[in-house]
Amino acid sequence: MLRIGDFARLGGVTVRALRHYEDEGLLAPAHVDEVTGYRSYQFEQLAALDRILALRDLGFSLADVGALLASNADVRSLTERLSQQRARLAAELERHASRLRRLEALQRAIAADPAAPELSVRVRPIPDVRALTLRARVSVPGGVTGMFEEAEARAARDRVDSSPFLLFHGARDLEVCIPVRSTCRATGVKIVRGSPLAGAITYSGSYEQTRALHARMVRWLARSGLRAAGPLREVYHRFGADQRGYRLPARRLAARPEQFVTELQVPAEEVE
């Protein structure tokens, strides 16, 4: 018999880990002294410890390890669990590979321009949004402003405090989107689908920055092994508004363009 400390040293683990495995029902001591509470293990239990550590090294949680050990005689169940873990590890490997590509793209961008805005590009999902929308071909200055004013007024009774946004379907094919409650049944309300993957960057100041930032984001996505997979979104976190026939929270409003806060979102997908 081995005292817990000696068993831990032979097995290459800590005493704390052995106690945790015991608490989880994975590896019980061969003997526990009723008076002192000292725990002892048999040499043969090193094989059981190795099985636990081997499965942990493959990324299984302790709960999964327990289930795998319990199903050790059930080859079908064991094979299925191993296949599931393989799929999880493959997905994790791809996520790391994608991060590596984005890191390399950022390195190249900064090498060319130390102040590169790509430093602030995030890759994240875009959620679905229930919104009252207006879509039109805009060819006159101020046309988009008029569309937003009309949409805000129509959505006033059902407006939620979320950022409105503009979808660029084409050079002049634009769609304004005002987030509304799930109970809103007004004409033009729909679910604007999001994207599980998107490049996003937030900037302050005039909207004149959008064109250049969008072009840089698209190039950065390409260098990162991604490509645009949907219309550009210009999301307005703080903005100017006439508020004719509706009211917005004061914290959302800006008196001057330099106070604007805008986020550009480009839906993306991995390049196979």
C-alpha cells in the first residue's frame, strides 16, 4: 500500500488532484483509516490513474472522464464519445488557425502603417434584430436622413433602446433599420438576419470615414482567410436626429459630427 503522497508522486499528480478525483467518484483510495483519515492506494491503481490522465490530456472534462470510464465495456458508446471529442478538437483547431491568420494579417497591416485601424477590428457574431425597415435607392444628398426620420417616426410607439443601422445592399441601394419590440406589427417590420461571423470596428467622428475604413476592413478580412458574406452595416451608437414626431434617449444624441460614435460591421465567412 502507498500513502497518498507517495502515490501522487509516482503518478505525477498532486495530492489535491487525487482528492478531487476521489470527490468526483473517479478514483477512490484502496483504504481510508477510520481514525486518522489517512488514505492509501495500491500500486495497481496507477493504471486507473493513467486512464484518467490520458483522457484529461485529450481535453475531456472530469464529468466526461467519469462517463467514459463507466462505459468502458460499451464499445459503441465509447466510440461515439471519442468521435464527439474529435469533432470538438477539430473545431477548436480551426478557431486557433483562424486566429493565427488574423494575427498575421494584423502584423502585416501594422508593418505598413503603425497607426493601422485594423488593430481595432473585432471578429464576432452579429445577432438577428427585429426591426422596422425602409429600403430605397437613394440618389440625392440627405435622402438617407429622410428615410431614418420617417422610419423613426413610424417605429416610435414600439422603439427599443438599441442602435439603429443602415444596410448597404449596393452603391445606392440602402435599407434603414430601427429596432422594435417583438410585439410590433407595423408595416415593414421583419427579422434582419445577423451573421455567426463578422468583422467590426468602432470609430468616432464624421461618417466620411466609412468608405476608407470599409475598404481596409475588406482587405484585412481577405488577408485573414475570410471574405465578406453580406451587406455592410453602419450601426449608429450616438448620432444626430431631428426627432420630429418621436423622442430618443439623450445619451444617444450628438450635437456635432465629432461626437458621433459609429460601428461598421461586415458579415464574413471562412474561405475554404
